[in-house]
Amino acid sequence: MGEVYRARDTRLKRDVAIKVLPESFATDPDRLARFHREAEVLASLNHPNIAAVYGLEDGPAEAGHYMRAIVLELVEGETLADLIARGPLLLTALLPIARQIADAFEAAHEKGIIHRDLKPANVKVTPDGTVKVLDFGLAVMTQDPKTSNINATHSPTLTLATQAGVIMGTAAYMSPEQASGAIADRRADVWAFGVVLWEMLTGKRLFEGETVSHTLAYVLTKEPDWTALPANTPEAIRRLLRRCLEKDRKRRLADFTSARLDIDDASSAPAAKARLDLSTTDAPAPWRHVLQSGAIASLSVALIIVLLAWSPWRTSATPSLVRIAVDVGADATLDLGGAPAANLALTNDGKLLAFVAARRSGGAPQLFIRRLDQLEATPLAGSENATYPFFSPNGQWIVFFADGKLKKIAVSGGATITLCDAPNGRGGWWGDDGTIVFAANSQPGSGLSRVPAAGGNAERLTTPVEGETLHRFPQVLPGGAVLYTTAATAGNFADGTIVVQSIAQGVRKVLLRGGYFGRYLPSGHLVYVHDSTLFAVPFDVDRLEVSGERFPAIEGVATSSGTGAVQFASSPSGTVVYVAGAFDSLESSIGWLDSKGQTTTLRSMRANWSNPQFSPNGRSLAMDIAGAGGNLDVWTYEWAGDQLSRLTFDPGADQKPVWTPDGSRIVFSSNRDAKAALNLYWQRADGTGDVQRLTESKNNQFASSWHPSGKFLAFYEQTPQAAMDLLILPLEGDEASGWKVGKPSTFLSTPSTEQEPMFSPDGRWIAYFAAEGGRTEVFVRPFPGPGGLQQISSDGGTFPMWSRMKPELFFANSFNNGQIMVAPFATTGNSFHAERPRTWSPGRLTGRPRSRALDVHPDGQRFAIAPAQDPGSGGKESKLVLVLNFFDELRRLSATAR
């Protein structure tokens, strides 16, 4: 498939691997297409167990030949084939390797990617035990393989044309359908996983003949010799192998989620420990009959759960971990949100679950409650558009955010009570003293607030300090301190910080860095998330100190490093519920939306993009994209030719690009010194020349728009008091004579937060949005002033945008089902008269990107958006994982870590 070289990236000062096509294939269109597809596939994946791609490079090679190369993560260590060559693997080494392979393929399949060539040689194990799956050269994102004329003798990886179709893969690891030339789906990877697992257990190939033809024949006709498995093979692994190695793929294991759970079962031996899947059809017939009986189904499930938790037949006094896969109990799917929210909650006794779901028949997401001893969930009327629910200490009330307010509703139903304003809440906690601590807003500069549980005026509780942008996800601890997460950059919690602060004295302490969504558990542990893994660390709640080493507790929890939200809830009883999967719906395609609500594809490749802005001629789109590790860079995209180009390369955060009126330059915010604040820089749009700094400030600054003359840049700045002010930066000069940057002046400064100042096409007005009356609204002021203030929106509004073709002002309304609004206007002298805003399009916005998710094209007829129905977004789920006796598992893992 290619030649791989170790190389040094002199720009970023790191070792990489460079994969190039051999010279004999450099002009083969099939090989070139496959090579390019491998880079695209890897670029769409971001998983710790899949080797990352850094770039696709073209350039002239020696002797006049043209060279194409993929720049890849350099993975040190041995391949799995090297390890197996020394003999069968011990279970203690085998199970973690198998688990990580399953994690990698589960993530790839969630993206619609089929590898088709899993084998030990394509799996590397680093010295620290991390597994990396390699070589996606045969991967496909569709089920439409094309015929190839490559000779099979060129590589152990085969590409054979047959009458029935195309055979692609490696003979000994091919599924029967691949060997027969049928179209391969994800179950082909499941088969190969079973073959690799067999080889790890036995040290021998499952099927191996004298020739390739003999091997393929064995794959099609021969059954595994089950007596060859070692005697100590756990029953869960034997069961997994039988389900993976079904020749009839209709009977084969359908996905890697079940494989991962079987491996977990084997890892948590002894054999008496079991996992109950309420959705299974493999239960013995009498139990199936009981579970299908409506009269006693609820009692049966409750009895099974109690028996599994109690297990009177066990010889050990320590309860065993029980992991249960359960349906939500309603004809609905969990609503994890466009910008993912933490939408699960448990009562303190662990008996009642609240979650946000959307009915399959349509309608707004709402709260459902489900008692864990019952099969059905109940919707709560009046909780539409709920996010971030949490219970009162006695479990009688559920508090949630909706429509710019903090609300509560009794679990028994009834009227919804509004407690206070909360423009864009991000988590809360009802303390034992009757006070609710919550994050009222998601904008930079936002801290925590508190309000009486009966409602009233909220007061500020915390304020971000230098190096922080906002606070989220509070938990009130025993003794009166509050635990919360902070981040240096809004929209990037990958390197978040867990902080604890005394409510009475205001003294704060950093507990740990590199994590988010911290939660104290009565087992004496602090849990938090990093890279979709729930970690735990011993924690002294009296001294408010971490008291031991961290260890992984649950892998594959659905999370979002962009919002910091985690689909996880726990109770003091030791019950835990979570959504499985490395979920990050911040990755999205880009779509067109027109006034009729029709959406079409602008860019199909999914990425963690945000803050799009069209160039003045409308041909290019600038945006910031988060890469591996959450690093932000500015990119430009020529949508007609599907050409994406990276503009910035420094290791800091480069974000929020804004084109100059002539389209020659792009200004953006950057903290190139990672310890510094975000200031304004600019760069030529074609990437030539050096990046130049425009401002120097200790405060974070964000560019918004240029005056049509090109002499004034409107931006907003975060003040030390955590508010936002609007400023104007003057510039004089041109490209030929050079530029002279003036001193910024304040356009608007109030105790409130003002953002996104946008110059009108004639330069006479500035539109912006500000927090007024508990929610954000859109306003217009004359430039440079003075003049009267005009409020444009009345039911919430953000991100104003002027039409360049008509006297119209667009804005987004996240409180009105995420729609685009438009307000026609007229001007008379220094007066601005706007009509009542109306819905511009029935199409909805998802808010999936980290910040601003839309921009209007210069023709005024369409918007670039994150499509509301984005296939493969991972934002809709119908299953939960319920864990019993979790605290005992934490104590066991903690002892093992010590």
C-alpha cells in the first residue's frame, strides 16, 4: 500500500511518519484515489486508539517524479503481530488490547467508516500499553467498492476482481462475504476482530492454507476448532468469539458496543459476575416469557436488578459491579443537544432517573422521568426545551434550564415554576441549605450564580480570574464549598481545570488540570472526564485536597470537550448512569439553508468548526477548526472547488476570523503565547507574509467586523469585571505604503455584556447583542454616535448580520427553536426604524459548533449553517448504561492503582 518513513517536522518540532506511494504506483489512478481516501478517512477520525493524520502533502520528488505523501502520527512500539509471534498473550495483556481495538472500531463505525483490513500487523502497541489501529488504506465510507486491476501478488493485502464483485483485505482475516466478493459492511470488521482475538488467545492463525486460494476456501467452508482455545478463556470471551465468527453475517454480532461490554465482563471476573442487557433476546425462554408479560414485567426487572446487586449465592461479601444496558423506556431518543448538554440526573437514593428526550414522532425535547424499578418513562408536561436537569436533595423537584430561564417542576407533574433568569445555563446544584448554585450563561466572562430554591433575584457567586474564561457545572460539597470546572478558552474544555471554592470565604483552590465535569462521590473519590474516559482520584472532602493517584474508572463515556458536558450522573447510593460512546457532536458538516427551509450540502466533511464568515466576494468561507488536542487554527474554504486551506499554524488558539472589506486580509484572535490573553492579529488571506499583531492587552479580545472604508475594526473585549465592552480599532495606510495601527477607543461600555458589533453596509450603524432582562437581545446604535438606542429583538437574539442586498438585519434566536430571524428596516437621517422581526426560514440551527454557527452569504439569499439533521452526528441515543455498586468498584480500582 505504501512506503513509510520516519521523519522530523521542523516547523512543529515533532517526529512524524510519512507514508508515500511506491514509484511504481505513483501514476496509478486507483492507488492515488485510495491513498487520498485514506487521508480523508483518518482526518475524519479523532480517537486515542487510531493513529492520527497530520496532513496530505504534494510535491516534486527526485528524477522529476511527482510525489504524494500522508503525514501521520509516529507510533512507537511493536505491532500485535510481533507480540503474537512470541506466543499466546496472557489474559492480563490480551483483554486491555482487545478492549482498545474494540473502542477504535466502535468510533470508526460511528463515523460510517469500515476498515476492511484489520489484522495484527495493522495494530501497534506502544510501550505504555496504548493500542493504535493503523492503515485505513482499504477503508470505505460507503458500500460501493470499485473494481481494481491490482495484482494480488504485490502485497499480502489483496485486491482481487471476481465475477461476483471485488475482494479486498488480507486472506486470513477476511470475512466470508469478503472472500466471496460480496459487499462488506461493518460486520466484516467484527469478523476480523474475532480472528485477531483468536490469534491472541492461541498464538496461531484461525484459518491458514498452503496458498491464498486454500486460505480463502477455509474461510468460506471451515468452522473454528473451539477445543483449541486455552482452558482459562473466560466464558464472556468464548461467547464473544462465537458471535464474531458466525459465517452468516445476519447472525453475527452487529457492532462493537456489545464486544466492548463482553470484554469488560471478562475483565471483571470471576465468572459469577454478570451483565444484564434488558434489550437482549438471548435470555432463556421462561425469562423471556416473564419479561414479555405486561402484568409482571416491572416486578421481574426490579427483582433481577435486586438479585444482581445482592447476589445471595456469592461467597464474597463485597458486592460485584453490575453494568446494565437499558432502553430509555419511551418512544423517544435521548436529546444530547446540538451543543451537547449534560441531560441526565439521578435522585440521591438512586431510584429515579430524569433525562431529556425527543419523541420520535417529533416535537421539542422535554423531560422524562423513570423509576428504575419500572419499564416505562413518563414525560413531564411544561418541560419543553429543557437542558441540564438536576434534582432537589429530597428528590421531589427537578430543576432545569429552558427558554432563557431557570425553572423547576415537581416529579409528580404540575405547573412549571420560573426561579430566575438564566440566558444560557450550563449546569446547577441544589444545596442542602435550600440554595441553588448554577451557571447562568455560556458566554466568556461568565461565573457562577446562586438563587433561593423558592426563586428570586440571583446573585453572582464566582468570577473568572486571569487565565480563565468561564465557570460551569457546579456541585455543592458537604461543608459548604462549591466544585466547578473552568476553562481558559470558551469552547475548549479539553484542558479544563477543576476548582473548589469556599462559598462563605470565597477562597479557591485548583484541584487538578486537564479535566472537566468534576463530581465528588461519597466513596471518597473525585471523578472527572478527560478524552471520553471517566477518571477517579482519591479526595479528602474535609481538607478539600486530592489525596492519591488518578486511575481510569469508565472508558467510552459520551462527552463533549467543546461544551464540557458529560452524559453521566451519579447518586450517593452508588448507582451511576451514563451514555456510552466517544461522543463529540461538535464535529459537523456545513450546509446551505435557504428561506424556504431547504438545506443542501456546502461541505460534507465533518469537522469541529465554528465562527464562519464569507469573504466579500462570497467564494470563500473563513472559520476556525479545532484539531487534535483541541488546538484552534484559522482555515479558509473555497466551497465551489472544495478546497480547504490552513492559514495559521502556531500552537496557540487562533480563532474568530474576520475578512477585510477588500478580502485581502483576515484578522483573528490569538494567544500565541499560551499564557497570554487572546489579542488581535492579522494575516494575508493567501497565507503569504508574516502574521502581524494589531493589539496588546491583558484582556481577551475578539474581532467582529470592518467598517466598509477599511479604516475601523469593531471588536469586543472581556473586562477584568468579566463583562464585555465594544471597542473600535482605527487603521490607516495600504499594502503598498504599510499600515499604521491606532489606539483602540471604547464605543460602548456598561456593566452588562455586549458582543458581536457588526457594521452596517453603509457604515452608519452598529448592531450587537447584549444581556438585557435575563436574556440576550439585539440592538442597533449609530456610528460613530451620538444617537438613540434601538432594540431589534424582543424574544431573545444573538449574532446580528446585515444583508448586503436589502435593508434587512438578520439574527439568530436560540430561544425560538433555533431559527434565523429577519427585521426589515428603514433610515431617515439619523433615525433607524426596524419592523417587528419575523422568522426568515423554518429551518432550525443546531448550535453544534463551539460558538457562532452561521453566516449570511453576500447574496442575502442563503446561510452557511450546521445542518439540524446531520447524519452520524451521534447526538441521538436510545440506550443508557446503568451501573450498580460503582463505589465498590472505585475502591477496588483505587487499591489496584496504589
